[in-house]
Amino acid sequence: MVQILAIESSCDETAAAVVAAPADIRSSVVASQIATHGKYGGVVPELASREHLRAIVPVVREAMTKARAGWADLAAVAVTSGPGLVGSLLVGMTYAKAICAVRGLPLIGVNHIEGHIHAVLLEARADGAEVELPALALVASGGHTHLFEVLPGMHYRLLGKTRDDAAGEAYDKVAKLLGFGYPGGPILDLLAPHGDPDGLRLTLSKMKGNTLDFSFSGLKTAMLRWSRIEDMTGEILARRALQKLHPRPSVEQWLSVTPQRTLDAIAAFQNVVVEELLTRAARAAEACDSRSVIISGGVACNAGLRREARSGRLHCPVYFPTPGLSTDNAAMIAAAALPRFERGEFDDLTLRASANLALA
Ligand code: KG4
Ligand code: ZN
């Protein structure tokens, strides 16, 4: 049995997982740093590196213990080598290299975005299904918003990407300016169904050039302008006070400090983000004659996006990861490493962390 230990530390989650071929997640441990970065409304790179250093040893140990695996049971160690925060990537990479050097195991560097795509392929395989290729993959998270064509043999073609903010980043920034907690995506997603999206008129972005590229900065600016016209001071202070009392408020608690006009604005914002993502995904899937659509990354947790994507507008089967595999985790890194292991494609200890590592 081929078993791979994978380590992921590209952003603000320290994660380790043991996955056995072809699709058995023996363990998947994720230590979140939300409590550390929450008060700053976003990830602080220096703090992230420090937290990874603190968490890496216990997280890997827990993943090994939960999988009931010893070092001798592993065939390789996989690690995210980019894209991401260099200081964060280095912690996972150094630890993975150390294990490989001491235990004589092969090292496999994995692109984080490829990991997000493999989260879906892994779960489909575990369910006894295979995602039909060529597929269209939309990866939308706090750091990236990309459209890829996934071709047989795990080759990728980049079709479009964001020119400014990532979709999750737009959620986080809008949530921050409205006085909600971090990360903002899950909170705004829970509140959106309580608003009327027609309550605020927001327009879709118009761009020259590649019609499969995204842009979310105009939308963010529109939300900022709206929040300045309305006097938000009172409600923002109420939301901050709520978070002092309850670090993770419930929907009801958020609703108690969020008037209808703000709920309407959140619903309108979510509608536009979902529209931006799915219009381009549908256009790309049609242009590539895709057999299936994969939607992954933290924003794939979004209930509005899931509902709309499954409404039939993508004209082919749509695959989402379960929420635990949508946000950053190491099982997806192990999944991306398995085909590389089978092909004998290994990295040596000179593998470098790359903040802007491209997939295609
Ligand atoms: O994939 P991920 O864990 O980390 C990155 O690689 O960036 O994604 C985190 C991002 C955050 O921006 C978060 O706000 C967003 O995913 N997110 C959501 C939802 N859940 C997480 N955005 C919208 N709706 C959600 N339900
Ligand atoms: Zn990610």
C-alpha cells in the first residue's frame, strides 16, 4: 500500500495528512490561525510563520498517530512548495525535507492550486467515480481565482485569472470594512439569504482583453462607496462589541446587529461575486467543450455559489469538494502527489519555496 504524508503551510493553516493510494484519507489535521489573524482582519505574514513553527511538529505527529502510521509505512513526503507566503511555505518545506533526509524518503513538491483541484478528484475517486476529462476547474480562494482546463495526464491550461483581488479576498475585505470578523466569506455567506439582492444596485465588471479574466476590485470599491454614503458607524461599533463578547458569533447574533439595508447590500454583493464566477466558468466550459466542471478553494464552500452552479447553467456535471477539503488542507496535497509518485517524479532537497509558483 502506497501511503504519502503531506504537509501544507502556504498561508494561515498548518496542515498534515496521510493518504493511501488510490483515495483513502487516513488522517487530515488542520490547525487554523484564525484566532491570531482575526483581530487584524487579514493574514499577517510574520505572525503566520511564527504560528506554523509552533504548530508544525504537533500537527504532523497528530496526522501520523491518527493514521496509525510509522515512518516506515510511508512511501514519500509531499509538501506545498508554492504559491503562498514564502515565510509560511518555508516552515512546511524545511520540516518535510528534514523528514526525507533523516528517513531516506523521496520528496514531492506540490503546487497548492493543483492541490485544490485534486481535492475534488480525490473525493470523487473515494466515491467510486472518476471526474471526466477534459474538465474546467474554477479555483477560488483567499489567494487565487483561476480558471484552468484540466486535460488527460494531469496537464493544465490557464484560461483566465483575477487581475486584482481574489474572490475570497473580496469577501474578506468587504466583511472587514463592514465590521464583520475574519475570514469574512463564511459570515457574509450565512447572512446573504437574509437580504434582498435587489436592495442595492451593483454592476458586473466590464473588462477589455481576455473575457475569462476576473476583477473584483471595482465591486469592493462600490461597497466601500456605499458604506460611506450610509452612516455605518453605529452598526460597525455594535458588531465590534459583539465580537469582543463572542469571538465567533452565531447568525442570530450577527443578525441582531445588522440592519436590513446592510443585509440587502451583502445579498447584492454575493450575487455579483457568484455571477462573475459562474458566467466565466460557463463561458470557459462551453469554449473548451468540457465534460465536467470542478469548483474548489475556500470560496467553493459558498452556499449561494453551490446552489447556482448546480442549477444547470454549466451544462455538465459539477463537482465540489466537501467543505473540509474546500479550504486549505494537506489531504489535497497528498492527492496531487500520488500520480507524481506513480510516475517516479521526485524532487531533491534543493527544492525551493516559490511565492508565485505557476501551475500553467
Ligand atoms: O482555500 P482557502 O482556505 O485559503 C486560500 O488558499 O486562500 O480559502 C480561504 C478563503 C477566505 O478568503 C474565505 O473568506 C473564503 O475562502 N471562504 C468563503 C467561504 N468560506 C471560506 N468565501 C465565501 N463563502 C464562503 N462560505
Ligand atoms: Zn488554498
